Amino acid sequence: MTIQVSSTDAADLHHHAHPPTTWKTYFTFSHDHKVIGIQYLVTSFVFFLVGGILAMIIRAELITPPADLGDRTFYNGMFTMHGTIMLFLWTFPSLVGIANYLVPLMIGARDMAFPRLNAAAFWMVPVVGILLMASFFLPEGPSQAGWWAYPPVSVQNPTGSLINGQLLWLLAVAISGVSSIMGAVNFVTTIFKMRAPGMTLFRMPIFVWAVLSAQIIQLFGLPALTAGAVMLLFDLTVGTSFFDPAKGGNPVMFQHFFWFYSHPAVYVIILPIFGVFSEIFPVYSRKPLFGYKVVAISSLVIAGVSGLVWVHHMYASGTPGWMRMLFMVSTMCVSVPTGIKVFAWVATVWGGKIRLNTPMLFALGGLIMFVFAGITGIMLSSVPVDIHVNNTYFVVGHFHYVLYGTVTMGMFAALYHWFPKMTGKMYNEGLGKLHFWLTFIGTNLNFFPMHPLGLHGMLRRAASYADDLVFWNVIASLGGFLLGMATLPFIFNMISSWMYGTKAPDNPWRAIGLEWMVSSPPPVENFDRIPVIISEPYGYGKSTPLTADTPPVNPVSHS
Amino acid sequence: MDSSINSHQLPNHTAEHTHDEEANSMFGFVVFLLSESIIFLSFFAGYIVYKTMTPLTEWLPTGVAGLEVKEPAINTVVLVSSSFVIYFAERCLHKNNLMGFRAFLLTTMAMGSYFLYGQAVEWSNLAFGFTSGVYGGMFYLLTGFHGLHVFTGILLQLIMLLRSFIPGNYDTGHFGINATSLFWHFVDVIWIVLFVLIYVWQ
């Protein structure tokens, strides 16, 4: 590759530095977005395992009808921490990690706009983890109010001790919020200000569009949760009465603060996964993404509508009928831009030359699960159905299809797809496929039974249930343990391939995209020379090159 | 079209980086302030909902008739005028008039401190506390959170003042003072809304 940068330039020496060669680099305060991305990914995966172990304890409790594994406070702590860890320490940080790694590469930037802020935002994640883990060692155990921390349960402090599980929970959520805001400022600035010349908004990869939309939600939603959490903290510690009805407060107010953020937060998690799907389907089908512009704009539309639907979590909270009607309609509107995406993906794959590598399997599996989750989602958005199944396992089944079936499977798709880029090594395809099938079967065994359970009235967060619900619970528990085992080939694959895998070429999937034009793993500061973009992404089967100074990655003769 | 793109190509990327950094920082700071304003909006929304949903007889803590408006009004005038003073400080710096910059910045800091002092006096004379029902909680939460921002603004101004004594410090860029000034305007605008909500709309 020709280098036009003057050799007297001091930074010039710097950006030819080699990518990190030892694991020790990942324990330093590095400013490199790629190191930070992998730090995020590995840290969040460790917490994914912790959250998974908690889930298996829950499923072990539920394999028999009586509550016999531990006392109620133990069980309450288990599901509260399972939900909290999976959301705040797995889904959010892992997606920030993959975005951190990819966004600068995809837009032709040398790094994020604020590299030090980026590192600071990452190092808050382990602090959040330590705070949450520490609450297991408190005499009264971790928070027991569920991941949504509804008052009045969350402001109860029976022992009266100043340091309690709920306090640590609130501090952890606050720190994770600060970290996310810092990340969001960084992503939005990077995407708006650091794009390579020629990369207009409508030449950005869909993944970047999705990250942008998700981070805008973070910016405008997260402060509402922060406001609610601050008020809850004061209620818990100094005796204010914002949410205490006995002293004029209103517990439903907290639900508004909470869901004004936490509903849009669902899209913070899932939009980047939609972005991952949009990157993977064209590559493994050898076809341009169907309806690029519409798919791009639909992310922003979802982000916008997401701020108008939060009350659908509160149909049963004494919300007046006219308001429930309003939010039912707005909630159902989300299915329009989402449906557009699904159809675009199906149209992309349709008639393509499909390669069923592990990333494609996970993406297709995730898409199937998402369609199912979307259908139950529309059912739940309808007031009469929701009133019937409110607080039952039907809801739990729905959001696990979203969070495991779609988000976690999409995350695995992303990890396999970009593994060669991140490590310079190939993963083991056989182990990858084993991981996929175990996961796909385990997910359905685990989460499908929750729907009939909910329809039969099994309440969420219950440690015991009626005898006639044993059948579906046993299946769900076995599926849960299978899911736990499914993770083992993945861990083994990732570690052994990274250490001893065969060397990966720069572009093993013959994909179009700036990240595939640099070496694997990419050098520090990514590009010797900032590329000049001259066409839209996803030109599979077309003869236009992506950048000014490279030949087409995939000339017509290839396909 | 091609030639215009090529003119963007970077013969020396470090030069481009320093140029970008100032613009990026300002962009990032504006994005941060937008996000910050949502916290205030959330508190305001909470205040409005609590006030409109609570019967008037139960809204104020027992024995409290309402808030004194006169002193806070004077305080408001001082704080809002300080926004103009810091604008003059900023202009002085852009014209390389360091002495004028320091004088105007010190004046801004004095006005901000006067505001905090006035609020402290008001707090110490009030007949209700943080735990006096939702009203007390919202009052101290809003004024306290805003006061924390005023304090942060004064700290930022102090840092900018000290930086002006390092020779050549302001030659390379004015992001620091531009951001400080913007933050101060932001704090003032928030106060105007807060003043109307709490003191005018009783």
C-alpha cells in the first residue's frame, strides 16, 4: 500500500505500530477503540456467564412446584440480579463493545472522537460489576425488587442499614448510566464528525445507522431514568417521599420515569443487532441489501417512535382507558418500521447464493426468533391481551425471545462474523455450528414453554407454582440447562481459535466494507491513508468500487 | 466532483486532527448539554404532574403559605445578567485582551457566587425541609440540582481564569472558554424555567 504521509510526521511512526500482541494489553487503560471494544466484549461476556448461572439456579428452583431450593429472599435476589446483570452488564456493554470496535473502521476514522472518554466509559463497567457482585456478600443479600426496582418494594429497608442491596443497585445503575451517556456523546460525535471524505450519511453502513439511532435514544432517554433513580435514592436513604403514597408521593411516577427510558432501551439493544443482520445477510447471500435507504431511515423512525410508547408497560397500573388506547396504537406503530426491516432482510436473502456459515446461521436463527418475538409483542401491545397475561410468564417468554433469541443470538452472529477481523485467526466452523444448533434448540425449549405457562396463569417472579404446570416448567428448565451447555463450545472455540487458530485472510468472507480493507487485526489508527468513498455500501454483484483507490472487491465476474 | 473529494485527502493527518478536535469537542459538548437538559426536563415534568395532581390544600407543607419571591427575583436578575458578562469575557479573549477577559470573568464568578449565597440564605430561612412531603422534596431537589450546576460553572470559570496565566495557553484554541460560556448560558436558561415553575406559578 502506498503511503503519502510525510515521514517527518511524528504521529506517522505511531500509526504503523502493530496491533496488541499480548493479552496484557487488554488490562491497560488503552485509548485504542479496538482494544476498548474487545475489553467491553470480554468483560460483558464474563457477566453473561454470571447471569447465566443465576438463570440456571432459577430454573433449578422451578423444576419442581414447591419453593424448596432456598428461601424467598434468596430467590428474589436471584431473579433481580439475573435481570440486572443480563441487561446492564451483558446486552448494553457487549453491543457498545462491538460498536466501539466497528464504527471507526466502518466510517474510515482512525479512532473515536474522544479516545480517553471512551476508555473512561469502559472502565466504569467493571466498577458497576463489582458493586453488583458486592451486594451478594451483604448480610441481607442483593436487591430483591426486580430489575425495574418499583417502589414501594424498592424503598423498603427492613434492617435499616445504610449500605444495602438496593443502594448498591442504584449506585451501579447510576454509574452505568454515566458510562452510557459518555459513550453516547462519543458515538454521536464520531459518526457525525469523523466520517471519511465522500462518506455521506446515505453511504454509511446500516450498522452505523443503527448505532447512531440507538445512541440518540441513550442521550434522550437515559436522563429520565437518572432523574427517577436519584429520587428513588433519596426516598431510600434520607426519607423524602416522592414515591411514598403515605406522605403524598406517587409510586406510579417512578414507573413513568423508569419506562420512559427502559422501553426505548429495548431498541438501544436491538437496533445494533438489526444493524448486524443488515451487514451479515448481504455478505452471505452475495446480494445488495434490499432497500438500503428505507432500512437506514427505519432505524431513526424506530428510535423516534420508541419515545412515545412507554405506557404500554403500565396498562395495569391504573392508567386511564383513553391513555391506554393512545399507547396501544403508538406501540403497534413500531411494528411498521420493524416489519419493513424484516421484509428487506427476507428480500435480501431471497434468491441469493446463500452460504450457511456460523454467522449466517445465527443471523437467520435470530431473525426467526425475532419474528416470533414480534408477534407476541403485538399481542402484548393490545390492552385486553395484556391485562389478561400481565405479570405472567407470557411476558417473560416474549422478552426472552427478544433478548436471548434475537439480541444474544445476533451478538453471537456478530462475534463469529468479525472474529477473523478482530483476532486475525479463523474460528472452528464445526464447533460454531454445534454452538448454533445447541443454542437454537435450547432457546426454543427454554422460552417457548413460558408462553403456555403464562396463558395458564403462572406469575413471573414466583418461586412456586401449581402442580398442573409441571410439564412445561420441566421442559423450560431442561432447555435452560441445555442453553448453559451450549455456551461451552463457544468459549472453547473462541479461546483455542484465538490462540492456535489458522491465520485469517484480511477479507475471509469477500465482504464489502471499509473494515475488510485493512489487515486482520487492523493496525493501530486503522488506516495508512484515509479512504475516499465513492459509492454506496453493499454493492455485491455490482461493478462500482467502494473507494477511490481500490478495485471492486467483488467484480461481476465473481458471481 | 472527484477533484473536490481529492482535496479532502490528507497530506498530513495530524494537522487535520488538531483542527477537528476543537470542532468535535464543541459538538460533543452540545450533545452532552442536550442530554443534560433532559434530566432537568424530567424533574420539571415530575414537578408539574405532582403539582397538578395534588389538591391545593395538601400541596404545601402544613404551616407554609408560599415562597417569598422578591429575593429570588433579584437573584434571577443577577444570574441572567451574568450571562451577558461572560459573553463580554469571551469576546475579550477572542480579541486577545487578556486583562479584560480576566476582569469580566471575575465579575461573572462574583455574580454566580452572589446567586449561590442568596440561595443559601433563602434555604436557611425556609420553614420546610427536604423531607417535608413531595413539595419540599421537589423544591430542594430542583434548586439543589441547579445550584450544583451553578457551582460547577463557577469552578469551570476558575479553571479558565487560572489558565489565562499560563503564557500562550489560549493561542491554540478557545474551546475551554466557549464551552464554559455555553454551560453558563444553559444554567441560566434552566433557572428561568425553574423560577417560573416554582416561584411565579404558586
